[in-house]
Amino acid sequence: MAVSGYEEILKYYELHETIGTGGFAKVKLARHLLTGEKVAIKIMDKLALGDDLPRVKIEIDAMKNLSHQHICQLYHVIETSKKIFMVLEYCPGGELFDYIVSKDRLSEEEARVFFRQIVSAIAYVHSQGYAHRDLKPENLLIDEEHNLKLIDFGLCAKPKGGLDYHLNTCCGSPAYAAPELIQGKAYIGSEADIWSMGVLLYALLCGFLPFDDDNVMGVYRKIMRGKYSIPKWLSPSSTLLLNQMLQVDPKKRITVKHLLSHPWLMQGYSDAVLWQSKYALAHLDEDCVTELSVFHKQSRETILELISEWKYDQMSATYLLLQSQKARGKRVCLKVPCQTAHASTTQSSGLESEKTMTHEGMPDCSEVLCVFESVDFSDAASLLQESLLEEFILHTYRTKQNSRHDAQLDDTEFTLSTAVTRKVASKKQENKENVDTESGLGNEILFVLPAPETPFTTNKNEMQVHTIPYQAPAFKEKQFTRVTPVKKPTKPTNTDELTAAEVLPERRCYSVESDLDQAHVDGSQKKRKAKIFGSLERGLDKVITMLTPSKKRRSTRDHPRTLKAHYNVTTTQLLNPDQLLNEIMTVLSKKNVEYVQKGYTLKCQTRSDFGKVTMKFELEVCQLSKPEVVGIRRQRLKGDAWVYKRLMEDILSSCDM
């Protein structure tokens, strides 16, 4: 049973591994069930947030009002009694900070590309009356097209008197804080953002901070003086730009307006920085609206009205994700999620496959059921078959997989059991009387499949339910329900009726055609039914083959993962992964870094002198496919970014690689 608070999010998304953690929040990789698109879900505990809860509200309000090509898109907001879920655009490239770590420092050409995007985002934010107030490389993510996306608007401000209105709250990261904030003076948010952008540009070009010290007060003293070193590799034009941004007197600082066409930012470009948003939310995409209209069986006008409300609910999320699909050249298409387990949790190393996995190793039901596209479900009994097919598939799969009852997360936050409800009705029945069957995974599995062994004299509109106990080898007592038409001896036999009887899993290969030969039906009816059930049987064989786990899926992590080359992976000269793993563990012990080994992954943390955890990070020995070498994947989970950078450099340089 899912832990209270997660039920709502699991209606729409499939949760995967944690990709980031913060003070009172964690970020999980997830997949939107209707579109199949990857998203990042920021999960916050309301009780743990305490006094910081208003910050979350500010962040949500800001992201609802800001829509820009260099700002991380908000798709969906779900609030329960215990949790707040923010569904955000997934940026697989990670933090800009990690990119700096991997490169040591960026060339002026590459730094210029990134900085133009930062200027574009901030100019737009300021044009909307907001000041970000927490600009740093950790709050800029890299998307799959290597573009930057600004995140974390929890400290942003929108002064009621306009952007020129003075603020008083001292906030943000000390290393990026403007002098006027440190002095406790009233300040203008946009001017403070320019200073932070100067520190950020310095970090891009130099690979370290302009104002740094082991002591926070030491950092503040350096910021107040505004003195920093100028490395020899900086060009005169970049040095000039840094000087214009890192002015202690905010009135002497360059403005965003002048940054847009600054000579350093114009090198290699014919146009000034484009800051206007490319997203026109007022104009809705016709293809996306049409797809939603068809899927929900609603008029286009109704769908347009629902989207235009921008409630950042399931409708908003689905539209925006469809729009994202189209922008990337993918087909605009919604799929029906598996109803038997439409939302599950999976702990994996990544979403390498485009399949939606509803159970561990089990394909998405929409994919499974496509095997039966050729089946002509044209009459009542066939419709009965179609609607209950998933139960039969699930039972067959569970019989083979009873030892793998629930997919488990490494950190075991919750497990899921989703109730299954099926409604079956005859097309020809005017009152549409339904027979509802309900079951929970691993308890009662209910299904109905026709097996024409004994023709009945029946009336279509009257049904009665019989329950037949059945003892399956891998389960406790199961109950399989069959739906049998009520006999009316006074009426003549109706040859148009299909019989319905229970079919057990081990009888799936029973000859349906030979049964039909025994049935008292006319030739054309027999031929049509044989085609239907023969096609269904062949389809079931394909499904069972698909659902049978291969040996590859059962492979244990007795060897490192094979990853693509990435900037957060450091290549080594060692070819033996076990030797490299032992080398890293030796160095971690010498550096007093605590770690827990799980396969080829080391979950590490450091503590202060008082025992408080100051940093968490992961190191993983991996195999790179191109070139075929052994590497070390790094990921910071918690702690000061620049302290982490120095520690990584220390650890990696100490390893005999």
C-alpha cells in the first residue's frame, strides 16, 4: 500500500530514481504516463518545510507566471495534506556547476554561449517584475540540446512597487551575494542579480570563485572590498565586462539593458541577445489540442477552455508535454496507460528504454495490447474479451513471476498496490447494465474468456455470476469469476449467442477451433468466431513470450554499468574496474570520507567536527562504451558546490589512475 501522500502523483506519473536532494526536498526522475515523456518531480514534505513553506508558494507562483526558453518549465503542481509535488522539465545534462568541474574552466567561446542564455533569462525575469536573488551555477541546468535552464525561484521577489522598489531581505548564497546585501542596506533586486551574474561569469571563465575563503566572514570582507585576482588567461574584453558587473557601488554597475549588446557578448554574433520569450501560451498548438480532444472525447472548444485556464493540473501538463514532443520532432500522440498498474515505482539506473515499465520487467499494457490490433472485437462477447484481456495477461505474468511480487526501491519509501476495476457491457443492451469486477494485485485476479464448450439457451440481457475456486501452484486459494448467461428453457435456442465459461491459464493452448466445430452455429458464424479466437490465441502466445523475463533482465550487478561518455564521468588509465574501486575506497578512507558500497557505486558523505553531515555525493565505477575505458561517475547530492569541487579534485588526483 502506498505511503500517504504519494497516491495522487502515482495517478499520472511513474517514479524512478532520486536524481537530487536538498534541505527539505528531493528530486526524482519520472515518466508521464499519457505521453511517455521524462520529467523531474520535486517532492517536498510540508511538515519538514515548516517556516520555509511560504518560499515554496513563492516559487510555484513565479514559475506559473514565467515561461521562457531558458527557464525550466513547470508542468504540474500537486498538493496533498502532507506533500507538495512540482513536476518540472527534465534536464539530463545536470547542473552547470558540474559541467565547470568537468572542464576545470570554460573557454571564452563556450562561456559566451552560456552567458548569453543567462542574460536572456534574467532580462526576461526582470521584465516581468521579478528579481531572482539566488543566481549560481547550481541553479542552472543543461537540457538535452545543451541549453541552459534557470531553476529555483524560492528566493525570488516581485516588489509591489515595481523592480525599482527597495528590498531588505538578505538572502542567497554568500559567495554570490552583492555588497549591499551583506551590509544590510536596502537594495534593488535587479542590481543584486547583476553582481551575482558577474560572480557566475568569473566562475565560468576561471573555474573558481572571485571571492572565496574558508571562513564566511572572510568571504564577506573580500566582497566588501570588491578585489579579486585576474588570471592571465582572461582577455581584456572579458576583464572589462567583469569589472563592469562587479562594482561595489550598485549605481555604477552595468544594467541588463546594456548587457544585451555588450561588445564581449556580441563577439561572433550579429544580433543582440534575444530576451523575449519564444513560448506563446496565449496561442495554443492545433495538433496538441486535437490530440487531447480525440483522447478525452471532448469538443475542441472544451479542451481549449480547459487548457487556457492554466491550472497546472493534468490537462496543463499533458498539453505542455505534447508541445515539447512536437518541438523535438516527435509524433504528437497520447497512449492509454495500463489500468492494472498504471502507476508504479521503479528504482533504476536510468530510463534507457523508451518503454514504460508498469511492473518490474513488464512492458506497458498499451504496448502489449497492440499485439491484438488485428483482432475484430465486434460483438458483445468479444468486447467482454477485449476489456478483460489485461487481467488474463497479468495473471499469466504473475504466475511466472510470483517471486517478484513487488518492485522495491533501494531506499524503500513505498510500495504500490493499485485496485483494478473493470466494467463490461453489451453494446446491444439499451440500459447498459454493467458487471463490475474489482481486484487488488496479488489477491483476487478476475477474468473472463469465452470457451464455447456447451451451447446455452439464453437471453442476452440477463447475466448471472458464478465463482469457481481454483488452487494455483504459486498462490493461495484464487477465485476466478465467470459470467454465464441465465438459461431460459421456455425460449428457443439463439444461435447468435456466444457462450462464456472459465478458462484456466494452463489451458491457453486449448484448441478453440475444435470447440467451435462442436458448437451449434451456422457456417458463417463459426468462420467469423474462429478468426476472432484464433487471432486472439496467437496474440496471447506473443504476449506470454513478451512477458517472460529474459536471463539478461535477471543479471546481477556483478560488473559495472556501461554508460555513454558524459561530463560528470572522469576517464582513467586503469582497465580493471575492481582495482579502480579498491583504489577509490582506499583514498576515501584516508580523506575521512564515510561511504557505503553498493555494487560499483559508493554513497559517500562528510561530517563536520560536531558530527553534522555537511556533504553527500556518489562515486560510481563505470564502463564507457566509446572509448572502451573505465571511468568514475560523480554526482553531488548535498553540500557546498565549491567545497565539493575541491574535494573531488583532491580524491581523483590521489587515486593512482
